[in-house]
Amino acid sequence: MIGAGYLNRFVSEEEVREWTGQAMDDYHLKDKRILTIIPDATRTCPLPMLFKIFSELLGASNKKLDFLIALGTHPPLSQEAIFKLVGITPSEYSQKYSQHQFFNHRWDDSENFRLIGRIYAHELEKLTEGLFKQDVNIRINHQVYLYDQVIVLGPTFPHEVVGFSGGNKYFFPGVGEAEFLNFFHWLGAVITNYNVIGTKYNPVRKVVDRAAQFITVPKLCFDMVVYQKKLAGLFIGQPEEAWSAGADLSNQLHIIYKARSFKKVLGVAPEMYDEMWVAGKVMYKLEPVIEEGGELIIYGPHIKKISITHGMHIERIGYHVRDYFLKQMDRFKDIPLGVLAHSTHVRGRGKFENGREVPRIRVTLATGLSEELCKKVNLGYTDYKQVKFENFQNKEEEGTLFVPSAGEILYRIKAG
């Protein structure tokens, strides 16, 4: 494996260039058609720097270098948004980078997929530690098979579904089909965000890695670890090994341990979380440090939608604890499992007994969503104009925590 990670400094552009050149030699990345899978705008990473280095080195030495955006089920990016994502202007593209093509992952087009394998029930039962026993089909964007080499280029952070993002997650759900996506997101929800997030190896990661074994196109991963918006680590190798190194560094950089739990937490959602579907990450990363009966306020005046893609489902079912769904699954059999997973991840842990739902904590939105809509989806509401940051800052001793940019750093209670 090529690359390194640091706790006390950042990776320089010269190092990135040197390691990329070494990877070209070690992994024979010349005279090929290369497809690079990249994140969308909901992930923090120095993608513009990597794009330009890729274009300069890989683009000049290969027959083709194109880019596929790992949307999962996120909305597609406009051409303007794609150029912004990789840090170029339209004129720069036409003058310098027009040899590269950019593709949105068309997760909503059934004709866009290729069946590459099937995980059978007996194997799935072992991978999920007895939680599920069924056959699961594995389909991936057919464009992967139009190239000689596929490269994953993306960051690793603590993640609510797979423990740590990155690696093979860029194939599934990044450029995979919804059936498998829905399955393993629900698997993560059944285990719960609290028990999965920040754990390196868990049943969901095992299932995702198993699915990636069906991909026959040669794979390589440039796994980034980003801290304070700068590159703290870059690991180049097979997806499993590069991700493993990235997850180890992420475990040291992206988890903050607190000595106590908090009665009230204000988490500010960054602008890149432009709907609740992704702003839910504020809850995922902060749930572990909120005491029972406490409250999380998700602050984000810019959030004016629940989800462009899945909003109608969420408005219908609302946000609920896991057992609310598990104990009455027949009521929700027509709702995608990935939507149920998002719902329970945002609502957090709790109980559902004798028809009564008791969430462990309160989740309140101080966003651009109306009070009526918040009530409809079973979340609290407060007017963001009335939220004063100074009422939350520097009050940890009083049981109040303020997180100015929430959603990527995981908060936990220090053991002992």
C-alpha cells in the first residue's frame, strides 16, 4: 500500500503527486480506460486538488479518464455543480479538461444496472450474525464495466450505516442498485446507529465488502482522511486495505470523547447538508452524548426540504424509533427499507410497547422547515430566529453542548 497519515500535520500536494505517480507504476495505470468514482458535495475533501493531479498524471498516460459521481440515491448534480465539485470553471473545462467526462450515477434507472452476483441466504445469515436469512441480488452501474480500471477516490469518516465510510461503500451504495442499498441500510438500522457508528468491522461492512468481491474489473482505492477540511491522510491500495488504514486514522481524528453526557445539544448543520436526508448526520454523530430525556436541536435555516428523492415517504410515515417499525412491519411493506432506516436513525433509540412510542431523546429542528411539517413527521420545532448561539456556547459544565459544524465528527462518552 502507498501513502501515509498524520496526527500532527497535513499531507502536502507534493506528497499526493509523488504517491499518485508511484501508484501509476506499482499498479500499472497506463494505457487504460479509467473510471474514477468520486463523492458528491455532501462529503468534505480536497477533491479539486486530487482531480487536477489525476488529470495531469493519469489523464496524460491513459486512453481515457472519466468520473462517476457516487450519488447513492442523492439528487443528480447539474453541470455547474459538477464543475464546482472538482474546482474548475466552465471555460477551464472547455480549454483544459474537456477530454474527461462526468456522469451522475443514475440510481433511478433500472436499465442502468448490471447483475453481477447474488449473496445467498445461508451466507447472508453468517455475515449478518443471524439477523437476516434471504437471497440478495447485487447490481452495479453498468458503466463500471466499460472501463479497464476503476478507482475509488473518496474520504473516510465515522458512518451511521457501515461504521466508517469509504472503500467499497463507494460501490455500494455509491453506484449500486436500490435493492441492495435498501437491504443493508435496514440491516444497519436494526443494529442501530448507536452500535454501528465508529465501529470498524460490523455485519454491514462485511456485507458491503462481500458484494464488492463480485466486481471483476480491477479496483483501486485512494482513501482520503480529512481533518479541518485538509488532507491528513491518503492511502492507496486495494479498497479493503486502503479503507482499513483510513478507518484507523479516522478513528483517531474524527472521534471526540466527552467526560459526561449532555441534557441539551445544539448541532449546526453545514451548508452542504441542504436537506434533512443528509442533515440527519448531525443526529447520528451526536446521539451518543445526549442523556436520556435530553434534547438535540439541529440548526440549519438553509434546510428547506426533507428530501427531494424520498420526502413523500418520510412525510407519510414520519420519524420513529426502530421498534416502531420492527413490531408492525406489515404497515410499511410498501416503503423502501432505506427510508425506514433513515427514519429510525434520525429519531434514535427508544421503545415501542403496547402501541406507545417512547424515544430516548427529543429531536428538534431549527431549520427552514415549517412547524406544521415538523409536527407531521414527528419531530420538534423551534424558530431558528430565536436560537442564540451564545445561550449554548461554553456551558458544558451546565450540561449544554454547542457543536458549530456537526455531521462529520463523532461524539462519544469517555469510558470509565
